Amino acid sequence: MGVSAYLMWGLFPLYWPLLKPAGALEILAHRVVWSLGVLLAVLVATGKLGWVRTAPRNKLAWLTLAAVLVSFNWLLYIWAVNAGHVVETSLGYFINPLISVLLGVAFLKERLRPGQWLALAGAFVAVLVLSYDYGHPPWIALGLAPSFGLYGLVKKHAGVGAVESLSFETAVLVLPALAYLLSLELHGTGSFGHVALGTELLLVGAGVITALPLVAFGAAANRVPLSTLGVLQYFAPTLQFLCGVLFFHEQMSSLRWVGFAIIWVSLIGFALEGVLVQRSRVDASN
């Protein structure tokens, strides 16, 4: 279940271009609307539909903030993929675990181990190398990583289950999304109902592909160690990178390869250090 979740997330770049001529904001609106329908069905099936009535208001406030963060992240990601920047989106999700660690230091007063400091230093060097190669900082990656890292931090504060939280987040966004889709329709620029049936079905399917990996991830999180999930999380950006290079044929200069190599070495060290620390804690407890 864990592998299937990250495989689906990793193959997202192959899906969004199929929704053209719809623009990124229109695709986001459809994703929100249809995701809510799918997630409500999941809540009904699992008997959790009434959870929001008993949820404390402070949790709902955190989830409202999470909705803003995830909508920005989704919009930037969809736009970047359809604009031909798949490789740079993968960079954002490669460095996201390191950004999450940094946020833990800043907001949760966590202390970094030496191996984590080395990984962060490697990521910083990689960003400098890629900035030199691009001629500017990798803004897409630097937008995706912090927004998703902050999203995770906010959801940690909320402490609500994955399906329940995303259901509330999409419910917060659904009225603006519907208003935008209605505005497009009134101006005659909307895609739904005016493109091929296959494209319309794929727009509806955006809700399904949002919910499926989430449900699979939730099932895995209850059954396998977090250290295992920590390693699996690199499947998604790896597949995104491969999609960009092999399927969309995005150019990779020698210096760009160097920058990504630094990131990969840093992440391998980061993952191994985490696994070793976890094992030593288990041995100590035994």
C-alpha cells in the first residue's frame, strides 16, 4: 500500500498534461470539487462523516490554514508540470524532507543530529549549484518544498486523520472553486462540457487520483514503521524526475546533474542516518 501510494504520486506528471486545454487554475478547481465528492464517499463508507461536529474549533482553524497551503502547492505543481518544469518539481519534493526537518527546528524546538546538519548543508550547496546553472534560484522547487513542509507542520498541529483533514480542506476550498468554474462557464472559457468526453472524464478523475494514494498511504501508515515510510517517500520525486527526463525529454546540463547528485547523496545519508538512529533506539529499549 505504501509503495502504491508513492508510485501514484510519482506518476502525477503524466496525468495533468492530459487535461489540457484546461489551465492550471481550472484544473485545480476541478480537483477540489471532485476530490470532495470522493472523500465524502470514503467518510460515509468508513462511518466517519460526522467527525467534524465534534472536532474542536482550533483544529478546524489549523485545517483552514492547511487548505490555503495545499491549494497553493497544488496550483504551483500543476502549472509547473504543464509548463514543462517536471524535473524542477521533483527537486522540490526531494528537498521537502530536509525542509520539514528545518521547520521542526524553527517551530517545534527540535534539535538536529550531525548527520541531519550535513544533509541540510548538502541541500544548500545543491541549490546554489542549480541556481548558477539556471541563472536564477529554482523558484518552483523553492515554492513547492516550503509550502508542503508548512502544510505538514500545520496538519501535525491539527492532529486529524488524513481522509478527514483533506475532506475538510477541500470543503473549505469548494465554494471558491465552484465560483471560479461558474465564472469560466459564464464567460465561455470553461473546458468542462466543451471538450472531448475523455478529457471531461479525466477532469472528474482528478478527484479519484487525489483520494486513492491518500487512502493507500493511510493504510500503510498503520501497518509499517515510520522509518520505512521515510525511505519510501523518495519514490515519488524519483519517478517525477524520471518522467521529466525520459518522457518529457527535459534538458539536463552537466552542472544540473551535479546539483541533483549532491541532493541524492545528501538524502541517502539522511535516510541511512535516520534508520540507524531508529535501530539504535529499538536496541536500547530491548
